[in-house]
Amino acid sequence: MFLEEITARTDARVARLKQAGVPRTRTAGPPRPMAEAIRRRGFGVVAECKHRSPSKGWLTDRYDPVAQARGYEARGAAAISVLTEPDFFAGSLEHLAAVREAVGLPVLRKDFLRDPLQVEEAWAWGADAVLVIVRILDGDAGRLQALLEAAAALGLDALTEVHSPAELDQALAAGARFVGVNNRDLDSFETRLDFSREMAPRLPPGVTALSESGYRTAEEALLARSWGYRGILVGETLMRGGTLLDGINAWGSR
């Protein structure tokens, strides 16, 4: 039900976007390479600014994405993810633009992209990277290819998110080399870290892979690193004041 509702709302926004048009200028500087920033760290955390989640409700009473992002940067995050979906996550493109101006890290637009016009919109609002979720593209390989090509044409990294082996195969066939393996089932919202362990052997050399969702401690993040992931994407734990970033900074040479 959630995916049906989110795609319907997204398609309605895309229809309005096609009528209104997308700005053709970008006030932010050139895109900052996100996958490269994560690789440089050896193991990087993409820290998320998110006010609300459909499964957990409101994550904070006072949401200040700029202050949140600056805190993440100060505590060693490799990149920032900003929710821009308005109906289910209370996000906005204004949040994205404000965070991009405030930090020196690459900033990911996290939303439900179904049309290349949304990639152009992300670029115009200052995103350095976009999230492309295979699950919401109705198995349409052409649509997936179009989204990845639109991102590449604008110099944006595309974090291509998968929830099954079949979706990983689709992503790789479309040319994705920056992949997010999401431990959360979008139908049940159940989260299993072991899903990333099971998927790891399927990731070919040359792919920069992140494990997404469900991480609460630095010890759990250490598992993701041992499975071969170059980083993790974390939202709810950090929004609720978790110390995962500090724990990872204390790893040292482990």
C-alpha cells in the first residue's frame, strides 16, 4: 500500500513539474563527487537529515536540517542525505538547498525519483547526487537507464538502491556502479542487517556499495565493513541522537 501511495503522489508531482518547468540554472557550485568521497574515507557514513518516517513517525520535535548536517560534518560523516519527499517524510527541496550551502560535503537528494525531470530538478536545487530506487520503477529497465543517464549527463552521482538479487541484476545491467543495498523491506518495513551480508557476494569488483538502514552501533557498522561495503547510510539512529558516528571515528586501525 505504501509504495502504491508514494508512487501515485510522486507521479502527481511530476505532472505538475512538467507543467511548471524546471529551472535551468544552478546556484550551487559544481557537483561534489559522492562515491569518490566515500571511497577516500575507506569506510564512510552517509548521514541523513530526516524529519519523519512512515514507520517511526516524527523523529524530532525541532527539525533543523542545517544544524543537523553541520553536526554530522563535524563528527566525521562522508556525505549528507536530505529527504525531500513532502507527504510521507515532511521533506523539501528548500532543505536540500540550505544544507548544500551550509556544508562542504556531497549532498544526496533522497526522494522517490520516477522521471528524469526530477534529476534535473535535483541538479537545479544543488544536489550532488540522487537516489534511484529500482523497486519503484515498475520493472521498467528503460526508465532506470534514463534516470542513470540523466544523472551522468549533469555530473551527479546516482546511488542506485536495491532490495533483492533481481533488482541488483537490473541495476548492474543498467550500468550502476554506485549501489545501495537496503536492509528495509519496503512492504513490511522489517529490517534485517543480514540481508546486506547475503547480498555482498553478488557485488562485483569496481562497484562502490553502501549498506542502508537498520544500523544503531559502530559494532554493527563494523560488520558491514567486514562484508565488503564501503560505507553505510544511516538516518533514524542519528536523528534520535545516536553516537554511531563517534564510535566509528574511534575505530582507529581496527
